[in-house]
Amino acid sequence: MTELFTELPEEVKNEIRNYIDSVLKNFPLLNAAKAIREFANGCIDEEEQNFIDFYFNLKLEEMQKEYV
């Protein structure tokens, strides 16, 4: 498998994953999406923004599969 986002340190990716997982767990989906978007917009690094978008979309796909 090809590793994506190789420029981001693993620690940064873990922090992003933990933030998104926590927000999705504790808020309704619409509010979570808004909070995650604001979080991404606050990042200066484009690679971080792209990883946030990637991981959020991955989680949405996982959630969708749970309801099918």
C-alpha cells in the first residue's frame, strides 16, 4: 500500500485523527462537520488541511457503511 501524506509527522496525523474522532463522537454530525472545517481552515499547512479532509471523508465513509 502506498503511504499518503508522507510529509506530515506521524504525531501530527495522530493528533488530527484524535481530534476528528473526538468531535464526531461528541457532537451531532452537522456541528462536527462545521467544527472540523473550522479546524482545517485554521491550519496554515496545506498538507495538514488535506489530511484533515482525507481523514474526515474516510470517517464519513465508515459511518455510511454502518448504516447500510
